[in-house]
Amino acid sequence: MDLQPTDDQNSLVEMITGFAADRFPIEIIRSFSDRTGFDRSRWSELAALGTFGVAVPEESGGVGLNFIDAVLVHEALGAALVPGPLVAATLASGVVEGVIDGSVVPCLVDLPHDGPLIVEHFRSADVLLVVSDNGVELISCSEISGSDVLHPTDPTTPVTVLASRPEGKSVGGPELATAWRQRGSLLASAQLSGNSSGSTSLAVEYAKEREQFGRPIGSFQGLKHLLADSWIRTEVARSSVWAAGVTIDEPEVGSIPRAVAGARLTAARAATENAKTCVQVHGGMGFTWEVDAHLFLKRAWILETQFGSIDDAADVVAELYAIR
Amino acid sequence: MHLRDSESDAAFRTEVREWLGGAVASLPSRPSDDDWPGRRAYDAHWQRLLFDAGYAGINWPAEHGGRGATPTEHLIFLEESAAAKAPDVGVGFVGQMHAGPTIIAEGTDAQKSHHLRGILTGEHVWCQGFSEPGSGSDLASLRTRAFRDGDDYVVTGQKIWTSHAMAADYCEMLVRTDPNELKHKGISWLIMPMDLPGIDVRPLVTVHGSTEFAELFLDEVRVPVSNLVGEENDGWRVANVTLSFERGTGFVGELLDTTNVFQELIEFSKSTTRNGKSVYDDDSIRREIGIIGADLDALWAFTKRNVSQGARGGMVMGSGSGFKVAFATTQHRLGDLALRVLDRSSLSLDDLDGLPTGELVHAKLHAFAISLGGGTTQIQQNIIAERVLGLPRER
């Protein structure tokens, strides 16, 4: 047993973090609010790092590492608010030609039982992956009609409402769909865990600089306790996200559905609560478009809906405890 | 990163499991909580079995009589002990977890040879005299006075939250040897035999009605100077030296207990009917179970991270505090859910109808032991805010 990252894993995370700071500064991320803001060349640079193929075998063009390494990468991407269909690209790498090198941009919909068919990053994508109980289907975006939402809740995640249920050609059966739902859920949870850490850093920096009553507001216990709780929520979330990643690599150590659902619950809570704390710590400025706090909060809201609701996740964990 | 056992860890797990199976089956029934002589004898008997099998002081260095096991082996031993329903450390807690390691690090050769073996065999029981009525979170303000008179320290004052004092032979105690120094300076660490004249032990009844703790009233107790551990007036540092031994296993026993209580609560919720359906089938109850289950799984993973880091030689700053706060929060949440599930069965601290109803009410009350004991949640939050996040001190 060793549930702390190795030196190699720390280097991998540092590389992604460094790249994100250099090539995806907040101005670039904010430009994704324009529907034409998706920058394919930056996306290709991200792909060229091996980002999407971390856990794809080398013979299929990937880096050949384990799934936990993809989890760590997504945590770093989430902390930096890197935009785009990151989960779809990671799932489709090694399965759909061209995704791994960034030349084909995928988007994905996990078919809901009811309600509107909303797809993130549809307008920037070349192909749509449709995940359902029956399997995974692939269809060219040009064959689908949909209307773009003018004001997406998360300005850095454009969304489109599809006109009808798309029909594509099969790329895999129910087993692939199950694997993608589990892995997709965990990658989104990893981004949530990273998001919770990113918003905490932003809030802590502000609390050190901002002065009221003649001293930094971070010296007041009222804020200290809020921020300490944020840090703790991140560490709890990170623990279950990492354990779930390792469980996917080593299925004999536990239940994958329980680990994945548990990771979603702790990571979604960490991201939404920490982003709320980040807004609160910024005071009135936190209520403005200008300060980045709302970007963490809104991204967290998007991610926590992907591959099932948190109520679904709570049901899964309860059922798997109760059958023991 | 891995969660599976290495080959040697798997072999250790098998060996421990086999031994525990036989040893636990040989035990007599457990005495009641208030039967201190009985508890002491029961715990000492178990500790002797561990000692004879080479499992006593599992994380102590081999040169001091321990097994010198790795943090991972320690975790495996605790996991297997819980699975086998083996007794926990019981009245051996202070000696094995704190006083013994302190004497290993700071004691004289005479102190080591006199005390360490007795702790490992279960022959000697220790209690802790740190907190005082006026010195809780601000422990360094302690005022129990020890002045030098010949070859003795003459100790006068009052201690509180002294676990297992009713059964103890020795007390690890912090006293003020220099009244002119405030706070951390001027404190010394003494070994006080509990049979000296001038010690009055009065049980302190807790919210769940147990006598786990006591108050010590000390009136001119003469403790030999040879019982000073470390230098005079250097006791604050001596008391903290065990922090560097922490390898992430400190709360494993509590976490195992909590996980068991949680499983019992789920069983109870499934077998109890309300408004024509099982309590478990109420969506809000079931989802709360799911959230608490996810939190417990996360706390296990957090423990494994801390143990993994401990195996590399030391903990990450704040990880112990963070774990404790998160654990306390989950304990309280579990207790709140227990009261909802129990409904009016929660009016009894005794079990009803052969179901663990009283145990579940106890679990709610016990949550306060986690959020208060060993540094309150608010003190841990301050530690994280200042030492991990780098926020400025208030004063």
C-alpha cells in the first residue's frame, strides 16, 4: 500500500500545472465565453503533452501509465480551470481516431432518462459521443442540429441543446458504457477536487492581502476557520478521489462503483463549498464578474452534474454498504 | 500509488490473522465499563498475550523491546485486530501511545529499564496529567507547582481529564518548575507513581455516564528528582517529542469503532418499520447514509495517505489536524442520523429489545470526545490556518 504520489507522479502534476499557468492563464480561459473562443492550437498543445493519453497503452499512441495518473492530471487541470471537453477527450483517446493528438475534438452526452439534451462544448467539437445503457455511439457534429444557449451558467463552458436524440454508429457495448461512466465520473470528480484546491488558494491569497480594521482579514478567526475547513474538504476529497483511481487500477482492493460514487460526493462538496467560501471571503468583490471566484463555483456546478447526480451517488454508496 | 498489499505485507497479514483467531477465542468475557480492577486485569491479560507473541509495542523500536514494525504493518495489525474483534489497547493507552515513546526518546537508561518492559507486558498502567481546570486549549498556562526540596520535587495542584487514573500505577505529568517563567518555559515532565501520599483521585463522570476520566488533587506530593524526564524546565519540548513518532495510525481504532457503529445503524434502519416502510427506504435517510458512508471511506483513504507518508519518514504539516476535524464532523453527522433513525428509542441509554439502540445514542455523545479531546476542532482549525495556509496570527 502506498497512497501518496510517487516522485514521477509529482513531476507529472507539476508539468501539467506549469503548462496550464503558461498557456491557459485566466484571460484565455475567460475568452471561452465567446462561442468562437475555443483555441484549437492550444488544445493541440495540451494533447501533445500526452494529457489525454496518459492511461492509454503506448502501442495505441498513449503514455502507458495507469488510470490513477490520468486522475492526477485531471486534478491539476481542474485546479487551473483549464476549459474544454477534457473528460470526453480522455475517455475517447485510444478509442476514437485523432482524439489523442487533438486533431479531432470530441464532446459527450450521457443520455438522460428525461429532460433536455444539453451538451457541453458541442460547437467546438467535431464528433459527439453518446453514452447510454446500450453502449457508446459516435456521430459527426455536423449531422446534428441544436441551438446554442446564449448565456451558459458557466461562462467558460458553452452549452448546446440538441433538437433530438442523436443516432450514431456503435463504438462499444454496455461494458464500454459502464466503464466510461465510472471513469468519466471519476475524472470529473478529480477536476472537482482540483477546483476546490484552486478556489481555496485564491481565497487564501486575498485574505492575506486585504486589510480591514487595520489588519489583514485572514488574521480573524472567523475567516481562518472558514479557510481551514476548505483545506480539510479538499484533503478529504483528494483522499477518496485517489483511492477510487487506484481501485480502478487494482479492482481486487474494493468496489469500483462505491469508490467512484464516494469520490463524487466528497469532491462535489469540496468544490461547491470551497468556491462559496471563496466568494464570501472576497466580500462584495466576490459578487462581481471581474473576480475569478464565480468561475470556480460555476465550473463546480457543471462538473457535479456529469455522469449522474450527487443523489444518485449517495444512493449507490448506501446500497453498497447495506448489502454487506 | 497502490492499495494492494505488497508480498511481505500480505504475509504479515496472514500471520497476524492466524494468531489473532486463536488468541481472541481464548479470551474470557469482557468486564463492565465501571469494573476498573476487572478491566485492568482483562487488558493486562491481553497485553501479555501480545507480548509473548511478539506483537507488543508493534511500532516501538526493536532495541526498546518493540517489534519495530513499519507504519503499514501497524495499520494491518489494527485492521486485522478489529476484524477479529480483538480487545483494543484499553487502559494501556497512555503508556503505550505516549509515556513509553516519550521515555524512549528522552528518558535516562534507568528510567528506560524500569518502565518500558512493564508497559509492554501490561503489568504497568499509566495515566496522563497534563490538562488543568484553568489550562485546557491554553495548556502551556498550567500552574501545578513543583518546587525542589532535596532529592524530591514537592508537587501541589490539580489535574483534570486524567484517563484511566482509577487503574493507573504511574502518571506522566507536566508541572511548573519555574513560576517566574510564563507559558512554555518553566514546565517539566515528571513520572509520578500513583501510590505516593498526597494524591486524591476523584472520578469525573462524563456525559454518557462513564468514569473514563478522573480529576487529580495533588497536595505536597513528593516525587523523586530521579523521575524527571529530560531537563528541568524543558518539559514542553519533551511532551511534544511524541508528535514526531506519529505515523498516521493514531485514530485507526476510533475509525474502526465508528465504521462498526455505522454498519449497525444501517442494519437497524433496515429492520425498523415506520409509516409502513423501513426507515432505510426513506430517501432522505438513505442518502444521508450514503454521504456518511462516502465520508467514512474517504477517512480510511485519508488514513492510508497519512500512513503512506508516515512510512516515508514523517507526516505532512496539518494532515493530523485535518483528519481529526473531518473525523469529528463525520462522527457528529453519524450521531445526528442515529437519533433520527432511533426516533423515540433514543430516550434510553440502555439497549432496547436486544437492538443496539443505547449504543447508537452513546455514539452521538461520543462524537464530542473527538471534537473536544486532544485539541478542539477550533484549535485544529487555527493550526491549519496559520501553519498550513500561512494566515497571520491574531495577536
